[in-house]
Amino acid sequence: MAERDDLDSKLPPGLAEVTGKEFGANLSRERTDMLDTGVLIWLVDSYDTDRAKVQADPLYSRLKVKTEGRDIYLENEELVGAATSFITPLSLPFLLDRLVPQLTAAVDGNPATAVQRAAT
């Protein structure tokens, strides 16, 4: 199974301490600043509803990860979202084929580049 470090993705020290070895963690609104990472992948229940909610949040709206368009949203019930939770030798190539274009768009340095919803 691939670990975060295997894909050369590192969490900032503060966020790494909060998540530990877990897949994710809950943060209080006061710690929204910890989400200001190189790229942020949200695993949401409803793509349109939850994305709109996050994007409208006044604290999140101030973060560079949002203003520079470096956030990616994956829906739990879609194949790509599910593949992030159940990584196997068969699902990893599927996930990477769909996630790499999103990551490329998110980190291209141009906030005008839209990160498209992952193809299912």
C-alpha cells in the first residue's frame, strides 16, 4: 500500500502532528491555517454542495491554497473518491490516472487554471 511519503507528499509539521498515522483528522475553525498547504485534497460527501460550502467559508477564503486554486475536491461516492480510501494494487493506477491531471492543474502556479472534477 502506498504511503504519503511514497508519493513524495509531505504534510506541514503542525498538520502532521494532528493527523499522525491516520488518514485524516478534525480541525477546529481556529486552526484553518493548517490547511494552507501546497495542495489540499478534500474528500466530500456531495461535490457541489460541500465544495460550495468550503469555498464560501470566510476563514478558508483567506488561505493561499484557496485563492491560488490549489484545492481539489473528490466525492466519496464516486470511483475516484472511493479509490483514495481503498488503495490496492489495482486501484492505485486508476486513482493516479485521474488524480495526476488534477494535481497538475492545482500546482501550475496559475490561479486561473480550473481544477476539473475527476473523470469517473
